[in-house]
Amino acid sequence: MTTAVRDGRRVTYRPRMTKQDREATAARLREKYEAGNSVRGVADGAGLSYGTAYRLLLAAGTVLRDRAGRLPGEPPTT
């Protein structure tokens, strides 16, 4: 983590990931997501924001479930 001063306040932020770090992180997130975790769950576990985890999952080619937990093309349960 790196600290900086913005508008007179000290803020902490994570430095940018290298391409290799992004690819490795995306692969780990994909494994966890495909094992049944939610996007929010994998984001929290990796210490990332929801948006960052979502983008990394998409970059890894992950097929995301819909909000009901179904994969695209699966019929709804009744």
C-alpha cells in the first residue's frame, strides 16, 4: 500500500497491478467464482473492490451467473 496526501488528507491506495499480476489474480478469482463463490465474496477475499473483481473476472473469460445464480441458457426453476 502507498500513501499520498490529497486535499490535505492522507489517503492509502494500492499501486497498479502489472500485467502478470492482473492475469494471475484474474485466474485465482475465476477459480473461486467457478467453485461457487459470489463476485462480492471473491472481491472481499482478495481485498479488491467489487468493480475491480468483476472486471478481472470478465477479463479472465468467466461466464457469469445471473442474479438468481443460474448460468446463461439454464431454464428457471419453478
